[in-house]
Amino acid sequence: MTHWFHRNPLKATAPMKFDFGAQASTPLARHMCSDIRQARKRLLAILPDPNQDLGVLLAATEAYFSLLHGFIEPTEGPKQGEKKEQPPSQQPGQDGEMLEAEDDGPSGGASLGAGDSKLRNAVKVKWSNTLGAPPMVMRDMVFEHINMLMNVALWYSKHAAKIAGSSEEVSEVEAKEIHRCLRSAAGMFKYIEDKLLHKLFEKPGDGTDVDSRILQAYTLQCTAEAQEVTLARAISLNHTSSLISALAHETARLFRKTSDTLKSVEESLVNKWRKYCDLKTAFYMSQAHCYNGQTLLNKDECGKAVRALKESDRMYEKAELLCQEYAKTRGPGVSVRPEQHTFFQKLRPVVKRILEKVERENGFIYHQTVPAEVPDLEIKATYGLASPVEYEAPTKSKEWTSEVYNGFKVSTENPTEKKNEKDEPIKPVKEVPIEQTDKDQSSCVIS
């Protein structure tokens, strides 16, 4: 089973007190503030530890998001006969949705639409970015939803890496959990991009975690890593060389697409991440050509098989150079030497063995001309392609009743902001490191 040595750090956030003071005018409203504050605190305490049981994380996630729902959408709409005025900065959008209000700065109020909770812009939210861009501040609970869900998705990817690195041999049950976690993470990133990003009051900044290119890259990377699990299983079960080649080719394509998605983002933010994707692309192209050579040999096309294996050897050498570049590149993540990792070292002897075999067979039996052109790879695998698991957001908590909602008497001024109050700095998340079983093979510790 492969290991994943590139993991961007978890997002850090400033504490949210949900202290509405007198504007939480009833005991029920004040109790809701206490409940969501504690739910947020519990979830943030779990996220730094990828060793936590998945069920524990799921329970904490549902508890928090179901309460957060009431701070984003109203519990009861306008009374019958009343018409809610639309702010002049808003215009009807497609399918009757409201377009975002104009950006009035991170500390200013944003106009609410007809489908917004009156509490949506009542609290200032502050989060860091995984790639090192300056922290972002918005008064928007959708912004809170996006950032917390991103952290949950990152936890899923780190949990998958933890399982993969916990033993030398990964069981079928563990492989299925790894596969499901990575596809679930991909689904969460895709949900943010497709369902939440356009709802923000403020325009996302370039190179931040709410940049659509960053979200697309996370989705693609998690999908590619889920496919690595399928590919590893296909090899372990001795599936046909043609299927393995096609899966490897498709996996390389996904990593290449991830890197290409990040091309237009500021290089200093994504350089290390792109190196990871580029070396994985070269590695899986080497594997694809290697098994394609075996397929061609089985068809008695030995000359083409020799050319395929030579290309496999060339791509492996390219991957080795990229591994060295990755180790020297600065950026989010940890310092590792990927070329010393078990998953990387296992391919070289396979390539050498099959290359020697096809050259020997061609010299003794086939005597075919080795073409200058590299034989084409199968465009798409027939089986085993990974895809994101569609994310289903928790429904609103039953604690949200009209009585609770009406207990908040929120003015246009944020009740949690006080004059001359210092802005609390964000402390980096102290993550629990993942121990690797093959320490002699790699100095890698997944962040």
C-alpha cells in the first residue's frame, strides 16, 4: 500500500465566543450560544489527531454543523403579508437565488438576503490558510462553514494516511476505509466549491483556501490518491497487466491535472505541492508504460514492448529527480526523501526485470525492430476508477425552534465586537504526528 507524504497543515482559527450579550434575550437563545460554542470547541479538539476513530469525528461534525445551520438559514420566514425589502446592492440571480452583496471589507456588515438567517453576519470569523497566505476575516457564517468543512476533509485525508502507514501490510478492511476516506474528502472539497463558494458575501482572494483553484486541486488530489488504493490492490491481486497499465495511466492523469490546476496560483504558495503531483505523475507514467510493455509482450509485439519499457525506465529516472527536487523545495508540509520510500523503491526492480526480459526475448526469438515512437497507452481504464463521494450536509438541529430564533434581537452592529478590543492572533494547530512502520526506508512523517 502506498503512503502519502505530502499533507498540507490543518487550518487554524480564532476562538468564537458566540457572546451576543443582551441581544440573546431569552434563556433559550443563550443556551443555543453555549451549545454551539461547546460543539465547535469539541470538533476543533478532535481534528488535530488523525488517530481518532472515524465515528467520533462524524458525531462531532454532525453536532456542530447541525447547530451552525441555524446561523446561516432562518428558522422561520417572514410573517404572512409581510414583504422583506431587498437591499439595493442585490439583484435576483439564477433560479431565484440572491447574488452576493458588494464587499464592504472584512469588518463591515454585509446585507442579508431573503434566505439568510438574521444571525449570519452577526459574528466575526477568522481562519488561516493552509498554503501560508495571510489569515482571512469575514462576518459570514457561510465562511465558517466552508473553513470548518475544509478542516474535516483534511482530517479524512490525514486519517487515510495514518491507516496506510500504521502497518507494513494493509488489510482489505483497512484498504476499504482508506479508499472511502479519500473519496469522502474529495466529495467535501467538491461540495464547498459547487454549493458554498458562490454564497460568500465577499469575493475570495487569490491563493487562499476559498480560491476555486485550490479547492479543485484538493478534490483532484484526494481522488487520485483513492485511485492509488485501487491500483495497489489490482497489483496485489495479480490483475491483468492491461488493467494495471490503464489504472496507472489514469492515476498519472489525475495528478497531472492537479498540478496544472495550480499553475496559475502564486508559485511560492504551491511550488512544493506541485512537485509532489509532478513526481507522482512521472512515477505512475513509468508504471503505466511498464505494464503496457508486459501487455505488448503477451501479444507477441516484442519490439513495441522494448520501447514501452525503455520509456518506463526514463520516466522512473525523471521521477527520481523530481523526488530530489521535492525534498529541497520549501513550502507547507514536511521534509521527506520520497525516493527512499518503499512504494517508490518497489517499482524499479519490476521495470528492470521486465525490460531485461523483453530485450532478451526480442534478441533470441522475435527479432523485431524497436520503434522510435512510444506505444500508446489505453486512454481510460474499464474498471476501478475512483470518484468523489457526494457529501450530504447534516440537517438543521431540532434545537432550532422559532422560539429560540426569535429570542435573538440582533441589531446591525455586531454584539460581539467591542471598541478598542484587540484582535486575537491565530495560533497554529499542533497536530499529532503519524508514526510510519518503515522508518528504515523513509524519514517520512505525515503532517
